[in-house]
Amino acid sequence: MMKHTIKFFIVSILLIAFFSACKKDKFFSGTPTINFSTDTLSFDTVFTTIGSTTGYFKIYNPYNQRLKINSIVLEGGSASMFRLNIDGVSTNSATDIEMEAHDSIYVFVAVTVNPNNANNPMVVYDRVKINTNNNSQQVVLQAYGQDVYLHKQKHDLFNQLDTFHVGVTEIWKNDKPHLVFGIGVVDKNSNLTIQQGAKIYLHKNSYLYVYGGLSALGTKTDSIVFQGDRLEHYYDELPGQWGGLVFIRGCQPCSLKHCIIKNGNDGIIAGSSSSSTASDYNTLNKPQISLDKCLIKNCEESAVFSFLADITATNCVFFNCNKNVLQLLFGGTNKFTNCTIANFTSSNIQHNDATLRISNWAAFGSTAILAPVDANFTNCIVYGTIDKNKEIVIDQDQGVGVTYNYVFENCMLRTDIATTSAPTHFINCMVNNDPLFKSNYADMHLLINSPAIDAGKTVSIIDDADDYNRNGLPDIGAYEFH
């Protein structure tokens, strides 16, 4: 009797396990309607031949039972400009995908748009078709493609750098965007002219090195733009997307007007050289850079990094960088008139360093070498939100026979420097007053009650960064209130 009881118990357990397994393996058998996180997956403008970032959509099982998706297929197949990754597998088609009750899976999508030699953006489409128990559903894919002038790197056998070289007198037109993919070099005897309204997009770690000449003269309505090549909304204000504009020692005088330079490692680097010998850095080979009505912002390092260079800036805005907004190092001649120089912490910027730093020395090996400083700021705002003793750093190493001249006149400054005790360096300046910008993170125009209004010194500049006339006493900063 005991044996029969044990056998009955074992059989019961086996039967329960069997039916439980059958119940677990049972799939939804009706005609399901599955849910998607979106019915159309859109990509912002993608440059031809250059892939986009990856987008995705989710497929949801809304039922209390397991569900088997018979197939997920990219309709365009291998000819499509889109590529799929389905539930962790890189493939454009998958079959018999099982989903637990109320579970979900990801479908990742990337796109590369082929060139079409057209100057206007185009739109490419495809569909992901999902079939479940003979019920066909779809998610539409769409991307906007833009043909570009592609300035692409090639291997240089002489110096082992991947570079491309600009022609002797090259013009970059404004009829379609330019994409710099690698290291661009304007050679010593070459000149690059960029037409007004041209848009220059630079890939990750791409730089433009100027050994010769650069002329980039835009207008208010047709600014010249330098920025990274990722156009998705996430990258709108993200620093460090590309390298910077580098002006090498001994280059020709260069001019930029109505240029917007944003989201690089640096905006402008002036005075670089591959030499580590101090005598190769001198006043005879200083680069001379003229900036007029330029906007440089959201840099991983600095808007302007100057190393024994000549920088003349008028009606310019430099703001929001992770290091010093202006680094004027190892001397040089720097003249800033009606400029706004500001820094604020935001979601992408950590403002911990001085907004403005001036120094007269550089270390070559274990030796500090001095260079003369001549820095003049007139009608400028220098402002930020860290401790006021950190916003402006005047870094002076004492030396015999090396001049260190700097003057702030009719400026608004955030500093704890005793300006009234240094009347030859600080003339008619306002200290630690909030200039009241429209937006510390995006818009350096002045509010109606800004103390910068009509507080400037009359100079030869007749308009502002917006080409708006400066009437009567000029306002301090790049923008005249109106």
C-alpha cells in the first residue's frame, strides 16, 4: 500500500510538472496587435557617406501570455540605407522571436545616406515590417540626407599624418555644406577663402591648421559656421565634438568676421608650433588674428588660446567653456574692444577656472621663459559665477626688461582685484555688478535694466555684433541694447 501511495505521489508530481510546462509554453494564439514606442523613427540631417547616430524603437507585448513574433524584416533589405540590430543581433531580418508576457525588445537603427550630387536636403525612407500570427504591422524609418563637399584625409607618406591640403588659392563655396573629415592643412604659401554663409562641419578630432592665410568673412544674415558634424538635437550644445582652428607661428594675417565657432575642443588656438625650442617662439613669427563680430562658445577647453600671438577682437562674444574662456599666455599683443567674455555652469559646462587668464611666461623644459605682455580691454564685460577672486587671473612672473602692460577701461569685471589701487591698469571700471544677460546659458544680449547700458567709452566702433548702430554713449559688451 505504501508503494502504491509513493508511486501515485510521484506520478502526480510529474503530471503537474508536465501541465505546468505545457502552460508555460503556450503562446498567444489570437490575432495580436503589438505596441511600439513610435510608429515613425526619424533622424535629423545626415551627411552623405557619413553614418548617423543610432536610434531605436521598442516592441511591446501587451498580453498576459507569451507571444511569438514570426518575423521582423527591414523592407529594403541589403539595398537599404538603414541597418538594424534586432534584440542584440546585427541583422536586417529575424524570425520566431519569443517575448514573455508584458515584455519588450529593442530594435536599433542606423543610417548612411549615399551621395546624390544635389545641393538640397533629401529624404530617404524605409519600413520595418513586423508579422505576428498573420497580422502585419510596421514602423516607418525616415532620414534627411544632405550632400556635402567632403574634405577627407589621406595618408601622408612624408610625415605619417593623415591630412588633406588646401590648394594654393582655394575657395570654399556656400552652395552646400563642407565636411572636414581628418586634419586639414592650409600650407605656408596657400590661402583659403570661405564664402559668407558657408557651413563648415568637422568630424570628431578634426582640425584645420593654418600655416598660410585664412579669410572667413561672413555677414549677420549669412554667418560662417564652424561646428561638429553630429546634427542630432543631443549635440546642439555639447562641447568637444571636433578639434579647433589652429593658427601656426609664421602664418599670414588672418581675418574672421561674423563667424560662429562652437562645440569644439577649442575655438581658436593661435601661436602653436611643433618646436620645443624657446627661441622659435618670438615676436617676429607671432600670428596676427582679427576677429570681428564673432561668436565662440561651448568649448571643452577655451574659446581662444593664445600663445605669444596678436589677437584683435571687436564686438565678439566668447562664453561657456570648461576651462578659461580666454587664455592669453606667454605674452603677446591682445586688444579686445566691446567684447563679452563670460562663463556659467550648465548641463554641459563645469565653470571652475578663471574666465580670463593672462600670463607672461611659459615653461620650456625646467626653465620659465618670459615674453612681453600688451593687453588692452575697452568696453568689455568679463563675468562669471565662481568666486570673484578666481574669475580674472593676472599671472606675472617677475623679470628684468620684460614689459607687462595691461589696461581695463570702462569694463564690467567680476574680480576681487583692488582696482581702485591700480588706476593705471583699471580705468573707470565697474566691479562685481551683474551685467544682466537675457540668458546666461544662451543669450548675451542685455536686459533693459543692465548697468552696462550707456556705460562705455566712445570709441571708433559705430555698430555692435548685430550690426546695430551704437547711439550716444556705447553700451559695454558686444551688444547694444535696443
